[in-house]
Amino acid sequence: MELEIRSFELPPIGTQCYAVLAAEPQTISVFDAPLNAFATIERIAVETGYRIEGLYFTHGHWDHTLDGKRFNEAGIGTFGHKADTAFFEQPEVMAAFAIPGMEMPPVRIDTWLEAGQTMTIAGRRVEVRPVPGHSAGSILYWFVEDGFAVSGDALFRGSIGRTDFPGCSFEELAASINGQIYTLPDETRILPGHGDETTVGAEALSNPFVTRQDHG
């Protein structure tokens, strides 16, 4: 049975939250938690009767984690990569590149993911791929049989994640994109942390920052 994907562009800077709905086993899997994500997903749970089974972070930057604490308080399991521990647990370290005065509550990660591991989400096989460069703990979730990947801020339609923050590296991000994203099937849908979805093939051919020809 096909999964249903719903995307929500949420405050304060238009960060995407994705809800992956599985009719069997009637669960909602959530990717990233911008402001208002919890109320948004809770409405879907009431509407469908499905259970919110987990919150999966692509990385620990503040605009992706602002509502994470609300998922913690509701007892929903959270997942992320340990290399971004400081961002999750001590978000004040991001004050220099956050909105001044923005309240950034810490988030508890219940399960630390290993890059390269395979896990089950929404009843499907998902490969966790490391895509550092925008942050050390950036990861991509590839739904192998379903033909889509949640990429966080590694790769956008016609762009890439910023590399001018502390701990970022363009060279590392370019290597991640070439080694971990452009090696996926060309028809794979990329669900990014900001903006519209794209495909691996489209970006590998024409992304102005990192193309397969330039960095492959």
C-alpha cells in the first residue's frame, strides 16, 4: 500500500515538516519539527485516528527543532545523529545564527542513529545516509522501495544548504551530495528542508552549486 506524504512549510523561516502516513500500520512518522509542527501533526492524528510513532530529525539546527520539546512532552520517540548533540541539547550555541530573542528549547533525543544503518519507518525499509557539511550530524532518510528521500538542508531544488555557519564545510557538503545523494536512483524524489521537492536526476544534472559533472 502506498504511503501518503504531507508537507507543511512552517514558521518562522519556512522550514518543511513532513508527515508520512502509513495505512498499515496506521502510523504517522514525522520529519523535523519547526514551530507549530506538533499542533499540525496532532490535527492529522485526530483526523485519521493514526498514531504518531516518531519524530525523525535530519539535523539539529534550531529552525528544525523548535517544536521538538512538545513531542518529548507527549512521549513521542525522537531520533537524530549524535554529531549534532550540542545543537539538540544546548541550542543556545546557535544564538549567533538564530533570530535574535528566539526561544530555543532543548530537545531530548531518545534514539541516536548511526549513519549507514537501515531501519523500519512507517513499516518500510529506510536507509540512513550521512550528509555532513551543512552540519556535522546531517542525515538523509531514504525510503528505498518508495522512491523518495528526506534530505534536510543538504540539497534543495537548484541550491544547497548554507555552509557559512560554524562547523559547516562546502567541500564536505559537496562530497556528501556526490557520494550519498547523487548515487541514489535518478528518479528518487528529494524532499528538502526548505522549498519545493526535486529529484536526484534533476539536481545531478543542473544544480548550480554541485553537479555530478563538477564534483563526481
